[in-house]
Amino acid sequence: MVPPLSEVTLADLPAEIGLFPLSGAVLLPSGKLPLNIFEPRYIALIEDALASNRLIGMIQPVDDLDDSDTPALHGIGCLGRITSFTERADGTYAVTLSGVIRFRFLRETGLTRGYRRARIDCSAFSADLTEGGNVSLDRTRLIDSLRRYLDAHHLRTSWSAIEEMEDDTLLIVLPMLVPFTSDEKQSLLEAETMGVRAALLLTLLDDTPEDDDDFDTDEE
């Protein structure tokens, strides 16, 4: 059994995990990701996780257009712990994952009840368990850049909620919620530190086209 998130150490983490590949969605450490689970293989993944350590591995396919059952996967994903779930009458699930730590995808170990499993290594990302609260962020520039980005894409947000967020919270929430491309989201996930993520986030927000109506913010 994995201890409470605030007490997790590298020694508590599994060397093998069930995978949930999903394009256009990343989970960051300390982030919250709601998911709608309806495919039989991923229902099995959730059931098995609930029966053990409640952990699954969120990871993006390399190619958004690869609709095969086993698309090639990026080298880095994030462990998510199921912190709330609702089982519907039809056997599907609504779950919320809380990000624990990033992992390096080493190799696949086969299928279990239809879902993919893999060996992983979290050791390079131990700072994910403790980092936060001391990031240097040009908050004014970030908010201005976010306004321009959302305006350009005809998107709305709760500015009162944004204003109330701490700097480190913004650096977790925005990369997950802003409809960047899959590759852009992956680059934010792979950023070595919160400071690097902050700089990259500003760059992506500032690189705003004049107009684009082709965004879909549904995760799954």
C-alpha cells in the first residue's frame, strides 16, 4: 500500500505499472486529472489499481494519429494515484488522478486483461516529491500572456480563480488545462525543473497565432 501522497518516497513506488496512453492529456506531479473510463481494458486497469496501490501510469503516444491498440509511447510519463472515483451503473468509471511523480518508460512487460504494463524508473525525478513553493515566476507577464492566448483562441476562464492560485499551482494547472498540442504538453511534462517549465510555458503562450477555432479541451 502506498502511503499518503505527502509521505511518498521513492522506496514506496512500484517498478512496474499499468499504463493509460492518452494523447493530448498530461498529468503533472501534484496536478489533478479527471478521466472518463469506458473502454473495457481501461475499466480493467482501474479495477486492478483500486485493488492494489491505486497507481496508474499516464503517458502519451508519440503519434496522435496512430489509432492502433499499441502505439509507440513517449519516454516519460507520470504516475497518478486514484484519489476519487465513481462507478456508474453500466460499469464505467469517473475517476480523478492526483499526480505523484514522473517516470521514465523502460520497457513493456506485456498485457494484463487487455491493458499495457511496463517497467518504469522514477529515480531521476525524485525532486517531484518535494519541489514547489519557491519557484521564480514573472506572474504579471504570465497572466498577460495567458489573456492574449485565450482571447486568440476564443476561450474563457475564471480569472478570479487564476488570480487566487499560488505561483507553483499555476505552473501545474496551466500546462494541463491550456489546449496546447500534444508535443507541447509533452515538453512541459519533461521540463527538468519548475523554473524551466515556467520559461517554456511563457514561450508557448507568447507564440500565439492570430486566430484558431480548432481546439477541443475534452480530455477523454
